[in-house]
Amino acid sequence: MIMNYLKLFRVQNLIMIAAMQYIIRYGFLKLQNVGLALNDWMFALLVLATVLIAAAGYVINDVYDVETDHINKPGKNQIGKIISEEMGFNIFIGLNIVALIIGFYLSNKVMKTSFLGIFIISSMLLYLYATSWKKIAVVGNLIIALLTAFSVLIIGMFDIIPAIYSENEILMKTLLSILFDYAMFAFLVNFLREIVKDIEDINGDYNQGMNTLPILIGTERTAKISAIVGLIIVCILFWYINKNLMDNGLYFATVYGLIALIAPLVFFSIKIWNAKSQKEFHLMSKILKLVIFLGILFILVINYNIFFNAKG
């Protein structure tokens, strides 16, 4: 039974979200010698709230994807097999209630009550995605990518913005800018991965009357668009690494970025251009997931390089 719930919540993905947030805070922000708004246990609550909303999103998506997953992922959806649809919906509600209570508490603690809205909006977007928006070409992809970016930006909202005052304003805004850059990376790569997953799932989506991009314009055209988007991300990353790392003498981080991020994306763009089979598209999706993981570690690599240069 426990394993069924672990599969339902996509625990590996939740661990990745939590790891990303902890690495950003303790592998980057905490090393900048600035006062942050949240203490350690309050930050843990922020991570928990983020993870709970993400888990709720996975659950409600499975509730409305039973028939589609029967074709695309036979035997993997726990809803209707081990867990009833009613129970799944109740779990979705319960997880969101707990997340909103945490969000309400943290928003009041940092004296930014309006920040509760980020939790409410995220929950609503996940519900709308699961019930209708994922059926609309590109819209569903954008929603998931945007929510991934939110999981980065929420750290800045709760930990940096409430701690800004006149003496530290320049530094804090610089940190926010870096977080925004990282969120943009997460947005772009996840948007691309969502498109590739739509190609993977085209058979089940078509049978359920969805209008994803591969269904509208075909698998071959969507694959070529994915290749172009991949190359655009490569160009952006190359420019960013050259401007912010190479020009500042962070050569180890530069090499890491070239090998761990740019090289896999170039490989992805070349291979997906002529990809045909579901097996090939599944591999492309896995490569993008790897890039996301290596991107999470990128912040640690950059800070290690800065520390190493300072000692030298």
C-alpha cells in the first residue's frame, strides 16, 4: 500500500523539488552573508508546502487521466486500481488545505499576507490544468513550466523580499536577479520536456479528444520544433555562461556548464530532429530530466568555484 502512494505522489520528483530549494538556499543564499527572512524550520515549512502542492497536482492529474494513462502508461496509474477516484480527490483537497495553512502562517510571519496568493494560484492552476487546460495545445505545457519556475521564485518571495532594506537593497536585488535567471532556465527546459512528453503520449491523448501540439501539427513537426527550442536554450545558456562565468574567471563552472548542460541539449536537439519511435522520444524526455537535475547542481558548482578562486 505504501508503495502505491509513493507512486501516486511521484516521490522522486518531489525529492528533486525539495533538493532544488535546499540547494538554492544553503548552497547559494546562505553563503552570501546576508540576513534572510526565514529561519531554518520556517524554510522547511516553505519546502513542505511547495512539495504538498506539487503532490496534490500529481494526484488530481491522475484522477482525470485514468483512461488516458490506461493507453499511455498501462498499470502505472494508481487511481481506479488501488485508490478510488473519490479517495484521490479527497487526498488532493487534504494536501492543498495543509499547504494553504502553512502558506497562511508563513505569509503572516514575513508580514506579506498577499504572498498566500502564490499557493492559492498554484493550486488553482494545477486543478485547471488537470481538468481542462492540458487538453489545449501549448497552454498546458506553459502552465507546468510556469509552476516549476514558481518553485524557484517562491524562495525569493519569502526569504529575500521581506528582508530587503535600504543598506542591502542592491545585493538583495542582485540575488533576486540570479534566482530569476535560474527560474527561467527551469521554465524553458521543463516547457521543452512537456512538449516531448506530449509526443510520447500522443496515442492516449488522441483517444481522449485532446488537442496537444503533436495532435494538431503532427509528431514530425513537433519534434523539429522541439529541436529548434532546444538549440535556442543552448544559445541562451552559452551566452549566459560566457558572460557571467567565463568572463569572471569561473572556469570550472564554465566547463561544467558546457559538459553537463549544453552538451546534452545539443545531443537532444540533433537526435530529436529525426526521432520517430516512442522509445526515442522517451529517451529524449529522460535526457531533459537529467539536464534539469544537473542544472540543480550547477549552483553548487558555481559557489564551489567562487570559494576555490577566493582561497587561491
